[in-house]
Amino acid sequence: MKRILLCGAMGHMGREVAHYANEYGFEIAAGIDFCTAEDTGFPLYAGFTSFIREEADIIIDFSRPAALPGLLEYALAHKLPCVLASTGYGPAEEKLISEAAKQIPIFVSANMSVGVYVLKKLIREAKQLMPHADIEIIEKHHRQKEDSPSGTAIALLKALAEEDTRIVYGRNGLDTKRRAGEIGVHSVRGGTLNGEHEVDFLMDNEVISITHSAQNRGIFASGALRAALFLLSQEAGIYGMDDLMNSLNGQA
């Protein structure tokens, strides 16, 4: 079996990856998490500086952007491919990833779901068919999610936005009349929602809504493990869901 170094091992998604790992031919070599008191069935460390005796073949990261510098430093030192599934990366983190990808293969996706990949394809086509529609993106997540809007909502926005698009994050005040070239992005936080994303195309007298709802977190863990299998055979560079799906569908 191939061995995973799991960053964010005690979070919701880290636990899901550990649960499904064997189904994809992996075992967890060790975990990284600030919470190290629990019995996980594998070694658990508070950080990369306190690591590591165990050997690993790949890193899967479901932690936070703050962990990225140490993660990439370790990955580069040991030539480990990385599946980066955290959200909230900014320009500084993106630059670190770009530099590291010159030496190791890195898979980056804010959402590992096949359904969200399909959603992005559908909304691109919908925009081509309805170029004059008003567009609004609405994302809903559980009460504990820290970043807003979600990484998936940002990815959907990037799939739709043009160079002159005006992005409106929420609407409040006395002058919220819609202007030409806008895309609205709205966030909802509450309950135990695993993630819902809706893109509305609003026209005169009719609305088309395209929605993805995650029924459980296992879909994201399975996606990350598929990405890990894919990445093990790749050369240095940055990869994403397009590359994974093309591989799964037998496309060059």
C-alpha cells in the first residue's frame, strides 16, 4: 500500500480521508494536527518540525492556509507529491505553490467533488447560451466554516467572470440596484450543512438555477484519494480537476 502523510488529520475531512484510505489502496503513515491527544491508529504530530520517522509517498492536506509554508518545505525536502484541498489561499500561498510545483507534482482544488466539476462545466455553457442573464452565486455551509465565500464559490466565480466583471459580495444599503456586468456572491452559515452551491441565471420573467448539494463529506475524501492516485504517476507541475477527470475518462 502507498502511504499518506495526512495534514489536518483531526478535522472533519482528515477523518474522512483516513476512513476511506484503504478503499483506494492507501494507509495513513502519520497525521499532522495541532490536536494530538486522540487515538487515531496512526502516529500524530503537532507540526512538521516535530516530525518524522514514518515514510510516506504523498501528502494530502485538508488543514488551513497557515500550514502551507511548512508543508511545502517538508514536501520539497522529501520530494513528496501534494494534494492541496484547503481553501482560503491568497496570492502569497499561490506563489509558494507555483514555485514548489517546479520541483514536485501538486494537485490543487478547492473542491474535490466530481459533481462540482460538472457544475462548473454546466454554468460555463449556460452563460454562453444566456449571455445577457444576471448571475448570482449562493453558497451555504455549516456554522463552523471559517472562510467566506467558500473556495468553491470563488472557483465558480472565476469560471464565469470576465476581465471587466464587477463582483458584489452580498448586498446591503440604500443603493443596491443591479448594475451591468455584475456577479453577486452570497454566503450562508448555519447548521451542519456539508456544502450547497447554487448559480442563478436571472432573465426577464424566467430564472434558471443550477445547484450542487453535498450529501456527505465522503465525496470530498474520495476525490482527494483519487487525486492522490493520479498524482503519484505525474511529473512536477500544477494539476487540477480537469487533469484528473480527463485521466479518469481516458482522455489524453
